[in-house]
Amino acid sequence: MPPEPDKNSAKTKWVQIESYIQLGVLLPAATFVGWLIGHLLDLHFHTDWIYLVGLGFGIAAGFVQFFRVALKTTDD
């Protein structure tokens, strides 16, 4: 009789796949959100430079979260 597949092992594989997908979506999403907030502040304050600050914060936040997820994935 063949051994039964371990359901916990299959679930673990899907969790790992989800973590890798999250890495691929995370940085562009954080960058876009930072730019969007900066752009909206530019519109509100009638300036044309705040979007760059928002873009920088979005990129920085994306990289921080990227490394958190990547390190968590390698620990498992």
C-alpha cells in the first residue's frame, strides 16, 4: 500500500509559494502607493515635488517588507 500524502506538507508548500508571490507583488505595490500618496499631496498643496518623497518612502518601505518576508521564508 503506498504511503498517504502528508496534508501538512502540501499546505507548507502552498504557504511557501504564497510567500514568493508576495515578494513579487510587494515592491511594486509599495512603490505605487508611495507615489500615489505623494501625488495626492502634490495636488492638495499645489506643489510638484512631494511625489518624489512619497516615491522614496514607498520604495524604502517596500524593501524593508521585502527583506522581512525573505528572511521569514528562509527561516522556515
